[in-house]
Amino acid sequence: MSPNRALLRHPAGWIATGFGSGFAPKASGTVGSLAALLPWWFLRELPPWAYLAVCAGFFALSVWAAQWVIDQIRVDDPGLVVADEWVGLWLTLFLLPDGLHWIAIGFAVFRVFDILKPWPVSWADQKLHGGFGSMLDDALAGVYGWLTVSALVALSSRGL
């Protein structure tokens, strides 16, 4: 077992790596985001307050888990930590209407904001460290994603 895979011996390792999806050899953020769609499929059935409570709870739990992984491997914001992608994508897909095209649009919009990191996402990425910093930049990208997708949904409902 590789040293990083040994992280899976602890619950924090499972949480931080998106239940192992962060071990993808390439594009771990994209793979982690894809893995986040499975639990989202069930989360989307929750009332809005419960959905946001799950997002907030998973964010808090993931801050702890990401910090644990960072402490183990001594790398700040390691690529194998993808719990941040989970929260960010879930925020982007909040109150999303039905339709595979909306899921694809939401996924793409989140990945663009996560990769390009407009302000304040870039500020959080550069200035905040540890588990909280690892989580916050993607949560902010998720809020940008939600605002963008919500605007696209509103425009499409008006036939624009």
C-alpha cells in the first residue's frame, strides 16, 4: 500500500479524499467532482434548509479531515483532498431544476470557477491555509457557480 493510500486507514482520509476518488492519477479535482454527483443525487431530494445544513456539516467535517491529511503528508492543499470539490459542486447544484443538461452545465461552471479562481476565490486559495483554506476556496467557487447557474436558469425560463 502506498504511503498516501495508508490514509484510508483513518475515517478522515476517506472523507478528505472523497471516499478515495482523490487518488485518481490525473485530474483528481474533476474526478472528485464527478464522484460528488452520486451523493448529490440523493441530497437534491432534501428540503432546501436540510440540503444547506448537510453542505455546512460536510464542510465542517471536511475541514477537520483535510487538516488531518495535511498533517499526515505535510503538504498544504494536496490534490488528493477533494472533499472541497464535493462541497463546491453541491453548492453550485443547489435548487437545480431537473435535467441532465443542467447537471452538465452546473458541473462545467463549477470546474471553471474552481480552476480560474476569480477573486475572492483566489484570495482564499493564496492567503488561507490548512483544512479551512483548502475547503473555503472551493466553497466560494461553488457560490459563484450557484449564482451563475441560477442566472442561466432564470434566463432560460424567460426564453432568452
